[in-house]
Amino acid sequence: MIDIKKLRLNSKFLEECFIKRGYNFNIILFNNLEKKRKIYQLETEDLQKNKNNISKLIGINKYKNIQNDLLIYDINNINYILKKKINILKKIQKEIYDLISNIPNLLHNSVKNTNITIRNHGKIKDTSFKMKKHYEIAYNLNESMDFTLSSKITGSRFMVLKDKIALLHRALSQFMLDLHTNKHNYIELYVPFLIKRNTLYCTGQIPKFIHDQFNVNNSNLWLNPTGEVPLLNIFSNSVLDYNNLPIKLVCQTTCFRKEAGNYGRDTKGIIRQHQFEKIELINIVNKEDSYTYLEEITSHSEEVLKLLDLPYKITIPSYKDIGFCSSKTYDIEVWLPGNKEYIEIASCSNTEDFQSRRMKTKYRHFDKLEYVHMLNASGIAVGRALVAILENYQIEDGNIYIPNVLQKYMNNQKIISK
């Protein structure tokens, strides 16, 4: 959530910022609500002052044994009017709150109107044979990626992995967790699959993306869509010590998304599933250093791909492509030779104080309270890393080389064969 003080002071300027993001901010509605809020707030304050003054008089009269019938009548009348005014004020404040809950974050000045590629890494392999897509490769490896079974169990956009491909999937998760905990000094957590509605609200998934979320039987429980949601909400309604920052957490999470706006896209294979595994990184930091930490957390995601020796590029998404909560994002896209295209495998974002305002998370520095800055990154998406390995490490005979860093997690095997 953006700082409402900024909106009140310069709503016209911010309206222009929102237009860049493709968000149509209703400035007329906001200004009208603000006028009403100010009027009712002044009226309730005046009524409260009158009530306090009369209460003092009642106290003085009691001391002097003077009758207070008229004053008590006045104070009861004020209470009746005050209650009505307060209820109206609360409704106006809720309308304002609901309005700004749908406003995206303000952008960092390095974000432009087009996607910017800032670096490429790794060499795209030139082979003498036609490169297959990941689901073709896995099918030839003893049908080790089975969509018929998953459809039988659950439905479309789910998968069943078998044998060595299931082991490779597990190996990737273990490798990434070991890297981030042992080398990058993250603390590992394990979190619930089910979360409350307010938990989703605090990290910005609700109300904006409510149609992408899985609700459990019309209850207050929802399936977790991404690791940042439970990890960051651990610190909701908290005041942290400046000396304990940064807080760096990693978690393997099973994520669930309806992908409501993506039907018809990537329908074959496991690029876009309703259920997928992801290694999530979060940093909770002070506001002065958050962009230094954005570079660092991005380098941690990058290192996974470097060690797996997978070609990738990093881009800064444009105004309209950047996430709702983010001020600045680095998208990491891995090369898939089967489709001859790059696909996103990690997203590293600084939300500044957008999420911390929603969840009321601050830090104390000397005697001053400040909102923490919150960063999240994929470290990385396990299923898409599996896809990238199958396609980039395929051999003409249909077998797969196992990247060196994963071999110890694969019982020291070097090749997955038919």
C-alpha cells in the first residue's frame, strides 16, 4: 500500500505515475472522499471537545452539589449525534482504504516504458541435431513426466513425475536450499500450505489477484500462491530491532495458482501449472540499503543458474509488465532450446515499504520508527529449472547429462538414460 500522505499531498502527480503502469486512478472519487472525511473528522472532533467540556462541568457541579439534569441531557444528545458521525466517518475511511488497496506501488526511476535487458550470461549450445521440448524428452525417458495420470487424479495443469526425473526434481530443491543456507547465509523455514485471507492481503495478492487464488471451501483459508506470502507475514504487526536487520529467509514452498489470466498459454508440459515448487528468498532490510540488497538477492538467484551452467538473461520489466507490489524488479529468463526462447525462471523484487505498510511492520532506529523494506526473489522455480536442464542437457540419443553440481544428489549418476 502506498503512503496515503503522499496521495493527499500530490494526488495529481501520482495519478500520472499510475497511468504509466496502466492503472486508472479515480482522482475525482478520491478527492471527494477526502473532502467528506475532513468534514466529518472535524465535526466528530468538535463534538468530542464539547462532550469533554460538559463532562468537566458535570464533575465540578457534583463537587458543589449542583443539579446536572440539563448537562446530562446535552451530553446524551451529543453521544447520539457523535455515534452517527463516527459511523459515517468509518464508512468513508473504509471507502478510501478500499480504493488505495487497489493502487499499485510507485516505480523506481530506473524502470522505463520498455523492458531493458541489462546482461546475458552463458553460451547457447549449437547442436547438430534438432532439440526436443522438455515433455518430449521426458516422455522418451520411460514416460517419466505423466500428464495422463495427473489428469486422472486431479485434472489439467498438474503433473506426475516418475523415477529419475522425480529424483532430479528433488535434487534441484536440495541443491538450492544447500546453496542459499550454506553459502548465502539464509535461515531455512518450513511454512504451512494454508493461509488466511488477511495474509494474502498484506502481501498484495488480495484484492488485486483474488481470481488467481484457490480458496478452501468458502472458508477463511486459502492455498499459498508463493513463498513470500507466509514468510513475510511472520513479521506482521511487529517492530523489529535495527541491529537485527537484514533478516534473510529461504523456504521451499509448494505454490498453488489458478493462472486465471493465462488459459491457452503454455498448455503443454510443466511451464505453467496450478501446483509447483519454488525456492523462495526474502530479505527484510532498512530503507537506506534496500537497493543494495536487491542487487545481492538477485546475484543469489543468478548463482543457481551459473552453477547449473544454464544460459540466461536479466531484464528490468517495463512500467506495464512489472508486478503490482514492486518498485523495481529484475526478471531472470533462462534459455529453452526446444522452443528457441527465453522464459522467466526467477523474479527478484524490491517492494520498498509497500507490503510493510499493509502488514504494519516497522523497525526502531534509535527513537525513530520506520517501515522496513521488503524484498523477495525466486531462488529459483524448481519445475522450470527442471525444464531448462532437460532441454539444455539433452543428448542426440535421447539421454540427459546431469549437471556436475547435481550429481552428488543423484547418487553420483552422470547421465539419465532410457
